[in-house]
Amino acid sequence: MDWAAWGGIVVASVMAGVAILWLVGGYYHLRYYRGRAADPASWKCQPNRFLRPGQDRQAMVLATLNLSIGGLISGTLVYFLTRGWKTPIYYEVAERGWLYTIATTVLLFILMDGLAYYAHRALHHKWVFRYIHRWHHKFLAPTPFVVTAMHPVEFLIFQAVTFLPLFIIPFHYVSIIVVLLYVLIFNIIDHSGVRLTSKIPWQGPSMFHDDHHVHFHCNFGQHLTLWDRMHGTLRRVNRRYGAEVFGGKGERAADSADRAGDAFVRY
């Protein structure tokens, strides 16, 4: 093993992930949490709630640490790929054609999003939530750096489900890079705590995930609301939610639910 080459690739991988976190997260932090701190009602998902003293710094450190772990894993994978490790990943579009390459790029995004939903929902099992996922949910009012502020075991679970499709289905290496960049950048935006909407038709508003932090056991999806709609875990206006209301579907609220029905929040 060429340790110098491995080290160089790992360092580059770590720096890339951390740089994206601090560039994208830093932009929203400076523009809103610093520049518009006096008027949170005009931009904040939860205008009356902020992180407790010290939680901002804690989120920054934990998010950076986990992305460094991610850089170590992905950098090691890249190193072995450059040394001829056999995987279904391909490098020339001509091998399979543009139609296949574009279609599998879309497929990769859907697979990663779906696997993230099921992994996330599993993390809301009562025991797992209390001992692992609760690390992430102590940040009740998300900020950009909360994106990977989680238990390292949880981060490794998400890394595993993210990379799983790459060892089963042939994807072009550029497709993998594009989808991974999209996932990271929009996860930062969705954790920003800033009230944002997207012109991208499949990308839900930031309120979708912010509601997950407010209500805990609902809205498990990453970018698409598809999976929550399929499984009935999209937040409903006439249901009661909370840290101890497990299952993803809330509890029926007294009287009002019977009159108004279990209407979904429209994102």
C-alpha cells in the first residue's frame, strides 16, 4: 500500500467535504444568524427558538468531525479504486451510453433518498432514538452546521446506505460525484433553519425538515416527500407529536381531528 498516496487522497477528500460545509453553512450563518439576527420573524423557521448557549460551537465541531470521518472513508474508497479495485463504477460514458448514464444518475438519487428515509426511520425506533439519534435531535432549532452534528455511529449508518448502491449497480463516476454534492449541499440548506423554498420541483422547502426537529417522529424524508406520503409519516395538522410519540404517525388529537380530518401539512 502506498501510504503517501493514500494520505494525499484522504486529506483532499476531508478538505473537500469540510470546505463545502463551511462555505455553504457559513454563508447562511453569516447572512441570517449574524446579518439579520435582529429580525428573525422575517426569515427564521422557528423565530422564537434558538440553540442554547454553546450549542452552535458544539454543532460546528461535531459536524466537522463527522465529515472528516466521511472524508477518510470516501478517500480510502477512491484510493483503492485508483489501484484497480473492481466495482461496478465505470469511467467512460461510451461504455453504456448517455441514456443509461442519465437514467442511472436519476436512479442513484432516488435510491440514496429512499435508503436515507428507511435508515432515518429506523433511527427513530425507541431504543435507537434514545441512545443514538437523540444526539441530533437535541438541536431543536437547526442551523446549517447541525447537518452532520450527530452520533458518529449514526453518521456511519448514513454513510453505509449512501455507498451501498455503488457496489451493486453500475454508475458513472461523475454521476456519483454530482449526486453526493447535491445531497450534502441541500442537506445543509434543509438544516439551515432559514425559511426557504426551491424552484427545483422535487426539492421540498426547508420547513419540511425543520418540522421534523420540532415534532420529532415524522417527516423522515431527506429531499423527497415521496416516502413519507407512501408510508403515512408526513406531518398532519390534527395529530399530536413529541419526543415520546413514536411510530411516525402521531397521536390523534382530541375532537379537532374528528371534525377536520387528518389533513397533511402541504409542502
